[in-house]
Amino acid sequence: MRTAIKRSTAATAVLASGLQTALPALAGVLVLPLLVLLLPFGPAVLKPVRVLAGLERERAGRHLGYSLPEAAHAEGGGRVRALWDPATWRALLWMVVHGFAGTFLGLLGITLWPAIVASATMPLYWWLFPPESFTGMYVVVRTWPQALTLPLLQAALYAAAVVWLVPVIASGQLRLARSLLGPNEAELLARQVERLTETRAEALESHGAELRRIERDLHDGIQAQLVAVSVRLGLAARVLAAEPDSPAAALLQDARTGIEDSLGNLRSIIRGIYPPILADRGLAGAVHALADGQRIPVTVRVPDDLPRPPAAIEAAAYFVIAESLTNVTKHSTAEHAEVALDGDGKNLRVTVRDDGQGGADADGGSGLSGIRHRVAALDGTARIDSPVNEGTTIEVLLPCG
């Protein structure tokens, strides 16, 4: 019972607060024909409607427990586009419906509570009025039997309306505001995709920053310590050079060889985590360094005004180029390759071509499938064209937004 009273009280508060926007909306209905006639001459005439709709969204959001965003309005395109803006017509429809229904239901929700009290207490005071003259709350009372039954039945009916009907009406009023003044399903989906894209970009940036930090720690910390140990072992080996047959000299040489192997592996790990050359020379310099290290000639084409992409995009492009050139060296029997970079700040295009034997299978578990997966993780696209005996072309488009 207590829960039902709380629910009914909250629903009545919803309907009562709706009068704050319902009464102005009812007044706006009176000038609605004038607003519609003036709409082609300037969308600014609907600014009061938008303000009122904004107040309703705030009110509905408070009762719903979450923020109710504004529907997307048509921007630009002149007066004709504004005339056919769906959000505008939905706001006008809300104003008509809420103006009439919101006012009536708000007043009804407020008056039901005192009506229950008045009907329940009617037997206490009906006899104070002259006979045949008392009519209270739509009930005519002339005798004591009527006074002891009809008002109580009326009070029970009002109480049932408060308990069951008022919450349904209040919920419907909030749903009306959400459906007519909020974004539709397509707009919500588009905003959700945009929000997910932004959060994923932030996560990728954070991940890239963490990888760069790990690379610096390995490069400046553990690698430097291993180098220092290797130097000390080298000095100890020189001291024992006078005794070449000493077991200690052999052990020192083995330890030094093991540390040098570990340093080589560590440098490979560092380059795999985040190539230091990207931070030092940027993508263009890193690609030139990659090309210079190949056993076949590689031509690099990079515009001088190429905008520097975000770190995550830059690293992905570098790994795509490195993997592509590795495939060219190992599998294509090519005599020449070309790497081209192009972009406008919004997208980065990477193209790697070779004049090898072609016939590469992107779905055969090779490094090409890894390229596609890395690019897809950034909402990019990868096109691999490898006809037999005509070389291979890998074209990747990475969004930089």
C-alpha cells in the first residue's frame, strides 16, 4: 500500500509539473496558424517553440532519470529545408497534444487528491445544508443511506484512479515528450556509433601512449643496464686474457654472448611494440629507413605537406608498410617496389606496389590477413590486388579523425 501511494504521489508530481509547459503550449496553440504561415519566411519564428520544448525535455529528463537529448534539426539549406524539418513538425505536434492533454491531465491529477478527501468526509457535513439542496462531487445526497454509501463509493473510485490510472497517464506523458522531442532511433544509433568511435579513438590513443612508455622504459632502462653489464664482462674478459685456458674466461665469454643475444631480442621487441624511429623521424622518415633496409630498390613517394596522423594511425601505417615489404622480400621475387603515402588530414592512404609474381592469397593465413585485421580495428579499409604474374598492390585507407 505504501509503495502504491509513493508511486501515485510521484505520478501526480509529474502531471503537476507538466502544467509548467502545458499552459504555455496551450497559449501557443492559439497562435499556431500564424507560426505555420510565417515559417517559410524564417525559421526564427519557431525559437519560442524550441525553448519550450527544451524546458519539457529537461522536465522529462528529471523524472526519467537520464538526460533527454534534442532531436537533430535541419541546419542550412535555406527556408525550404527548414519548412520540411521533421523535428520542427514533431515539436509543433507535441505543442498541440501537450497543450490540451497536458493541461487537462495536470489539473485532473491535482484535483483527484482533494476530491478523495471531500467524498470520504461528505457524510460528516452534508446534513448541514438545506434538504434537497446538497449536491457534492457529482453525487446528489438526500438521505442518510445515500450519504453513507454513494460518497464512499465515489471516494473509492477516485482512489482507484489515483493508484492505477494516474501513473499510467504520467508515464504516457513522459513517453510522448521522449518520442516527439527526443531523437528518433536512427539519430540515437548514429550518436551511439559516433560516441563509440570517439571512445575507441581515445582508447587507441591511450594504448599507443602506454606502448610508447613501455618502449622508452625498455630502451632507456633494461637495455642500458644490459649494455652496462656487457661492458663490465668485456673488461673482465680483458683482465683474464692472459689466461686463455681459464674456465672463468670461457664462462665470461658465454655470458657476454648471451647478453648480446638478449640485447638483440630486446631491440626486436622494442621495434615490435612501438618503433622508436616513428617518434624520432615521423612516418615519412621511418618509411624511408624501411625502404633503405630492403634488398631490392624501393621508391618512396611522400608529399612534403603530408599532415602527421595520430600516433595510433601512424603506427598502424608503419606496420602495414613493414609487413608488406617483408612479404615482397620473402615471397614475390620482385625486382622493384614502391611505397606511396597520401592524405588530407582526414584520411591517410598507404599504397605498396611491387613487380613480382603476384598471386598472393589474403585469406590464406599470411601476413596479408594480419594487415586487414589491423586496419579494420581502426575503421580502415584494405584492398589487395594480386593477379598472377602482374605484381601485388596493397592499398590501405586509414581514417585520422
